[in-house]
Amino acid sequence: MKLHERDGELGLLRELYDGCVAGKGSLVIVNGPVGCGKTTLVRALSGQVTARGGTFLSVTGAASERLDRLGLIDQLVTAMRATGPADGPPAATELAKAAEASGRVPRALMQRIHRSVAELAGRGPLVLHADDVHFADEASLQCLRYLVRRIDALPVLVVLTETAGHDRTLAPLHAETLHLPYCRRLRIGPLGVDGVAERLAGHPPAGDAAPETVELWARTSGGNPLLLEALIEDTATCGTPEALGRGAPMPHEAFRNAFLRCLHRGEPTLLAVARAAAVLGESVTPALIGTLLGADATSVRWSITELRAAGLFSGAWFGHERARLTVLADIPGPDLAALRTRAAEVLRESGAPAAVVARQLLAAHDPARAAWQLDILREAAREALAAGDLAAGVDHLRHASGLCADADQEAEVIAALAEAQWSMDPAKASRYLPQLGRMVRAGQLTGSDALVVVKQKVWRGEFAQADDLLRIIEAREGAGPEQAWDTSGYPPALNRSDPALVRLWLSFCCPGLRRGSRAATRTSHARTAGTGEPAGRPATVSPRTFLTLAADLVEFEKGRAAGRLLPGPGGVTPFADPLVALIFLIGAQRLDKAVLQTERLLDEPRTRRIPLGHALLETIRAAAALGRGDVAGAGEATRTALDLVRPEAWGIAIGLPLALAIRAATEAGDIETARALLNVPVPMVMFGTPFALPYLHALGRFRLALHRPRAALRDFESCGELMARWELDSPELVDWRNDAAAALIALGDRPHARERIEEHLTRLGTRPSRARGTALRHLAAVSTPRHRLRLLQEAERVLDACDDGLELRRARADAQAARHAARADAPEFVEPPAALWDAPAPLDREALPAPLAELTDAELRVGALAAAGRTNRDIADRLSITVSTVEQHLTKIYRKLKVRGRADLPTAITGLSEASCSPNVR
């Protein structure tokens, strides 16, 4: 080890040796923390002594030989005997006899040693070095004290090195030597930042480290040269490329060994304080260390000072977490458990946070089971879950479950554990369900805790068991399933009752459950009819009613009710709240609201720490991205969702993220990825839930992309049959009719495709929607060329208003193709029929008779064609609107003009449209 920042100390030793050469004796006591280079300093002197022809003898004390009487003197005598003086040192038998005796060392022996030293010094300058003299036995120290008091006239330099902190052991030596005029004391401490930088200079890449990185090396090593050398070795051999690139220290095995070497060579009190500090961790204070060890404050403060002086404590406490872990690993198992348990008690009594106390309990594995431990663990679990630290919450609850004193406590703890585990990995939470189900039936689990079981049963598709348990809960609370609605028409779940919302959710997830409940409902109605009491609402609702209710709820109190379904900082482990909210907001055509809330929640670090909640929010993001036509964004969001929660853990809900992922891959043209996603196993029970609908729809779109329209049509029609059976026929949920029409067009069955499209447009009405825009684009595909462009332009307008980028691009591409086709076919037309009715001239409303002035321009054009004898189909084709729109216009015309039908329309309306006399061209 090279010397750094030791020029002054080495210069003093050289000066004293020069005096020794001149015949002047000296004593030097080198004091400093362990590992700070005391021995290295003296070895540097030894090289110069031997180079100048002097004699250098060195002995070393050891803690293991402290009880060996005259052990250090035996080393000295052996070293002198090796030099071969004329009047040799004491014989081995003489030393052995003195060692076996007790009391003071015989004066004759000490004189014999002094004479031997004097004779050896007579041959040339002599340097005697006693390393770690604090470990020397008392008899050896007596001999040393005798010797050093008699060397002032001899060419002898005695160097004693001692570790700081042993003042009590060496008090007699210091008392007899420090006052001597030829005695000097050197104090050596850790290296400063400059000394660390100088040592690192020859070790790339650390040698080129920035000043802040050098400070990191200094803090980690505490400036202790021994630890610094170990850090250099570890970083060179075990450092990661990233750490090497930054020049940062990487403590490993060499550092661990060096740290323990320094610690164990110090006073036992230093080791005890270091262990207590390691156990207390971030909560450590001198007062807590004293309480934990039962030591007085003065002793603790002294030990902390010595540890800092040695560089073992750097900064506040340990300079690096690896140092603290090294100390913890060095504590014997039983001692560590006892320290942990005691630390938990001390921290609890000091008012430390529950999480800090619980951390000690978990690490201690204490079988004592004190009553307060359960309360602390449950409180710590609540705090951890509220902060989004699910792993810590699960650990606390799992440990608490083994400390419960009765069955009720156990039920509450295991329910909380199951819910927390469910938010991390629903598949792992299922192990608790059988036990929790028995607890619900036995009445040990009630209220919201009991609903945990129902929610997870629904998630797993165990609907019959979920329904049975929910009925038990409703019966105990006096609110049966028939009370899932309040008098205002809203579910009380949004106001006061959690079971009501779970009932609604169960009704949505298991449409087949309604068939059994309706008979019971009819029986209930019959019973109440005879008593005059009002009949209750149905125990369950159809999914379509569920979505219709959602539309009202979004507007209810300006969206407050629906907003509450999205998780916020107040919710700890919500039951698929984002998924419920997605269904509600899709039904209300308010996906934009869900997206805004989702993005806000994903910006919160707490949300990202909850795997299931994060995955559900990514699913909402994927649905919104796909709706906008952002295929890449949808694919990325679904990949994140399926990475956060394994497919087998999604339960029945797997149909939604998997369908979105398949759709995104299909739209991106990545057929192999879509095929791989379709190979992901899904539970059979999913196909009896609405989550099968998007999955079947995605499967059909995939097959359509593979040019298998007949198979795709079967998938789309399966969606339609299920949606009709479940009263869930909503294009906002699954737009199966448009895709069925696309499949029919691909099959060449244009008449049936047109029939499907017209039926779809009739259902959709005139409100702009993605489904309407897509239907208009398909209608254009089966319409005559002269009508196609107008339909596509209308589709563009609708899709642009709905922000559906994907379908809008398709509509624009179709419109561009239609324009090219029209220009290519233009010479073949000998008359401009479309100009007469495709762009009608503005009407002079002031010249209209009074009854007709009440009609809109669109109604006047439809009425004129109807009065001219055109059929509804002909009017729809000529005006590029749907038959349903024509019928709606005629209904309004009849009402405004107070006529019964088209035969009663006034003749004055006939001449208002030039289209009425245009040829009927198809």
C-alpha cells in the first residue's frame, strides 16, 4: 500500500532515526484507527533503516495471545536471538519459567532483556517495532515500559503502534512514557478527499472520475486506506460496465472482508454499537442505540466517534449500504433475531412509524407473539397499501395472519391479504378463496371484507358461488338483491351500499344468471301483488340496461358518480374499478373522459406500483388508442398490460386486453403476432360472459385479414347472437354488423351486405358515431358509382368528428379512389344528372307558402321527391342518405303539414326540387 498524505509523519520518523544514528534514543507511539496505515508507515521506515545498514526488529500483538504471559517479549527475544549477539538474550527455559509464574516480571529478566538490546544496538542503530501493542499481555507491557525508560542514551528507536480506542488498556504505558522528553506521539487518521483522489489517480477509470465521484469513493471508504484498497480491488474485478463507465465504487467481497477486519480489531464496544446501528437502519440515533444495548449515552457517543474516526461510519452512519449489510451478516443468527425483536420494542416505545417497527418484526421471525405485534403489522399494512407498496403490505399481512388470537381477527387479516395479493397477482390470491368462503358462510367475515371473496369469485368466473355468497351478505345486511336500485332509479352502490354495485357487476359478467333470477323475481312480484305492497325491482339487470344506466350515471351530478368508479389516491386495492368505469363510459360514449382520468392516474407513481390497477388502466388506454386509430399506441399499451399481469391471472377479463392486442396486431399487419396472441389460452367460462364479445370480434377481424371471410362472418354473427341473447346489442361495445357487412362484401354478397348496412344505420340513427361513419363507408362500397363519393364524403365528416383516425384514413382512401374512377369514367356520361340533385340550388324560402315554410331544406327535398312518387329507397339513393333518415323526415313532414301520408302532400311541394324530374338512373 502506497503512502498518501503521510509525508509529515514519515519525515518525523526519519528525523528520529537520524538521531538514533547519532546515538540518541527515542520512543514514538503511533496512534490511529484500524486500517489507517500505521503499519504501512512503519514499514516505509524499515526499508530506509535496512538500506542505511541499521537493524529493524518487529513484533506484533494479537488479541488471541493477550492471555499468553510474556508472549510479545518471547517474539522479541526470538528476533534478537536470530541476530546472534555475543551475550545472547534470555534462554527459552528462563522465559518459560517466568511465564508460568504470576505477579510482576522478575527484575533480573527485564535487566537481561535490556542488556541484550543495548549489546545489539552497540553493533549499529537499532529500531524496535511493536505493532498492535494494545493486544500485548500485561507482563510484556511491563518489560516494554522498563526498556523504553532506559534507551535515551542508546542508539535505539522504539516505535509502538496502537489502535485508537484502547486508552484504558494502555493507560499504564501512557502514564509512564508520554511525559518522557524523548517520547513523541503521532496521530494518524483517515485520508481526506484529496488523498483519496491521489490514490485513485493510478487506477483507471476511477482515476478520471469527476470530483463528485471522488467524494463518493471517499464517503464509501470513509477515507480508510484499507477499505479504499479493497474498494479499488472490488471495482476492478466485480464492477459492472455502467459503474466502471461512471468510475463509481462497487463494494464486494474484498470490501466486506476489510470492513469486518477493521471492526473486529477494535474495542468490543465498537462492534456492539456498529451492530446496533446496522439493525436499527434508517431509524438509528445514539439514544436508540443506548436503549437497545442498555449502554450509557457517554459510552455510545464515544464509540460512535471512534467508528467515524476509523472511517467505518462515514457521514451520518454507514458510508454505503453494503457496509451495513456486511455488519448484519456478521451477527450470529440467534443474536440477530434477539436484536431485531428488541429493536422493534424500542422503536415502538419511541413512537416510530408502524412500517419501521413492522420491518423489524418481519426480520426477527419472533415466535413470542406479543399482543401489540398484530396491531402494528396491520397498521403498517394499511399504510403500505395506501402508498401503493403492495409487496410490503402483503408481507405485513402474511406475517400478521400467524399472530391472530381468534377466528374473527384471522378472517379480517386474510381477507385484507387476499385483496392486496389480488392487486398484485389475482392467480396467487385464489389460494385464499376456499378458506374465505367458509368464513363468509360461518359469519366470521362480513361487510366489505366479505365482498372481497365475491369479487374474486366473479373475476375467476365462479358465478354460482359468487351469487350464493352475495345473497348471504345481502341477507345479513337486510338489503336483498331486489334492492339493487333506489327510488331515484340509481344503484345505491354509488351512494352507500357496496353489495349493490357488486350485484350489478355480477349481473353484467354473468348474463346467464338472470334466467334463474327472473323466475324468482316473478314469484316475488306475485306475492307482493296480493298484499298491496310494491313489487321490488329485478334482482339482476341485463347488460344492456347496465350500459343504459351508465349513460345516465355519467351525467348524474355532472359525472360525479361515474368518476367515483375510477381509482384515486383514497382507494387501496380497488376491484377492477378501471374496468367497470370503462364499461360505464363506453356505454355513455364518454371514452374521452375515461382516457383523461386514466392518463392522470398513470402519472401518479402510486398507480404504477399496483400491477393490476396499472394493467387495467393500460387496457383503457389501448381501447382509446384503437378507437382513435392509433394502432401502435394500442399495441404498446396492451403489451404493457399483459406484461404487468400474466394472461392466466386475468380471469374472465382476459378477453378484453387480449382482443385489443389481437386487433392492434391485425391492423398493423403483424399477422404472426396476432396468431401468437390467439394461441394464448383463455378460460372456457369467459365465453359465457360479455368479455367473449371483443375476443370473438377480434378473431373475426383476424380471419378477415387472412382473406377467410366466411369464417370471419361466423365469428361476427356469433357476436350478434350472444349480444341479442344477452340484451347487449350495442355498437359502442362491439360493432359486429359493420364487420359482418365487410365479410359479406368480401364474399361478393352485395345485396345482403347492403341489407345489413341499412339495418345498422336504422339502429344507429343520425347521431354521429364511429359505427355510423364506418357503415356509410361500407354503404358506399355497395352503392352505384354516382352515389359513392357523396356517401364517402359523409363518412369522412362523421369519422373526423369522432376522431377515428383508422377508419377516417380508409374512408379518405376510398373517396380518393372514387374520384379517380369518376374522372376516368367522365367521358362516358352524356348528361350531368348528378349536378341537378347532388348540389341543389338554395331555396327561396320567402316565396314558399306558409305551411311549407315550416319545413327544413332537407325535409323539403325529401317531401318533393315523395310527392313526385319516388319510393323511400329511391329517395335515399338520390339524396345519399339512409332509408331510416327518409322515414324520419317524412314523419316530421306529415306532422308539420298535418297530413296522413304522401298522397296528401300539397302539389306545391313537388316543384321545389329539380331532382324530381331527373332520370331514375342506377
